[in-house]
Amino acid sequence: GFYTETWLVTDASGNTAECSFTITVEDVAPPVIVCPESITVPNDAGICGATVTYANPIATDNCPGWTVELTEGLASGSIFPLGTTTVEYTITKDAGNVTTCMFDVTVEDVEGPEITDCPDDRNIVADDSCMGEVPDVLQEVMATDNCTEVTIDLDEVYEVVCPYTITRTWTATDECDNSVSYTQVITVIDT
């Protein structure tokens, strides 16, 4: 702050003289703030994000009179979106000095898609030549994901021995390379 010093000199006859000067004490030391380390978490089940709780930054200063505020990102306990979110806290002293700290919160999608409307396994009867009428892939297999678009691939494997089987495997993959598979087995039965 500012301090005014005033000196008054008086001689034996009562004459006086006065002088004043100002002392200014400035707080030039920056405040100190320490953020937590960066955090990586998996998504919460069924959503494209995660509730993340982190420790509050530690702020100190040589003089009283400062505030800490969140200046970028989300507060602890918020639902953070998929990907990386930068969180920044700022400590501001009454004297005007400012210091910031930052850390990243990364949410990774670890949840695979869900396949729905799956066809059941089935048996078909072989004819005289040990063949059978194999049903076409008529039922459309669907898949949903908590975050991203899904692609579905179909793979068919034929075991050509009597009786033979056809194994149809659908694999659903999201944009984060999480995948899930469903298999239908069609068995040709020799009756």
C-alpha cells in the first residue's frame, strides 16, 4: 500500500517546518498455483462422456487478498465430452498479479457398439444330394453406439461336409475402433 510520512520540526522559539514523503510497498511476487496432473478416463456406460472429479488447484501467495477461478474448461464433477478438454485455473491477487495453471482431461470411448435385431441360429434339412436351401440374409442386423457412427461387416464361412454349416458373423465397429460381433449358425441336417 501507500504510506505518507510527515516530519514536523519545532525550534525553541516555536517556529516549525514540515516535510512529507510517501512510501509505496508493492507486491511484485507472483502468486503460485498448482493444478492436478492431466487425467485420462474411460467413458461412462451408455454415454459419450464421463463424469470427472479432480482435486482443486493449490494456490498460495506471500500476501493475503487473492482469488482463484476456473477460466477455461469444466468444473470438477462435470460430464466431460469424448476427447480432450483443457482446464485452466487463474489466481489473481488484489495487487493485480495473475498466474494460471492448466491440465487436460481426456475421455476415451472404450464402449463397443450394441448389435440388435439378430437372426437366430437355425437348422435346415438336407436334400438327397446333402444340400439344402440356404436362407438369404434377409434380416437386417442393426447396431447402435454411445458415441459415433457404426459400420457393420458380414463374414460367411461354409463348412462343406455333410452335414455342413454356414456361420454368419456380423461385426459392428465404431469410429474409435471398438467392436462387437454376433454369430448365426445355420446347420444343414441330414435326416
